[in-house]
Amino acid sequence: MKSAVKSLVAGLCLALMSSIVLAHPGHDHAHWSSELIHMLTWLAIASVIVGGLIYKQVLRRKGSKQEDKNHDA
């Protein structure tokens, strides 16, 4: 079940990635969309970092709860 959810989330993330953002016209800072593209890039990087930290915290809490259950038994 977990692998199906992970596959679904990964598929949705890939489907929602914009090809327009990935294929902007060169690296021209004078282009009208360059500010938006750079902002989206930094937001994407930040969201991956924050998502990783949240995932790490969830795993830590889950492991802590499992240790408590095993210790109480």
C-alpha cells in the first residue's frame, strides 16, 4: 500500500512539472520570464529541503513511538 502511494505521489509530481519552466529561452536575465523562473527554481529547491526535513522528523517520531511500544511490552 505504501509503495502504491509513493508511486502515485511521484507520478503526480512529475506530471505537474512544467516543461515551460524547464525549457526557458536561454539564461537571459533580460527576458520577461526570467524573474519568475528563478523564483520558481528557488521555491522548488526550498520545498525539497523542507519536505526532506519534515519526512526525517516523521520517521524519527515513528521510530520513537515504535521503541516506546517495544519497551512497554
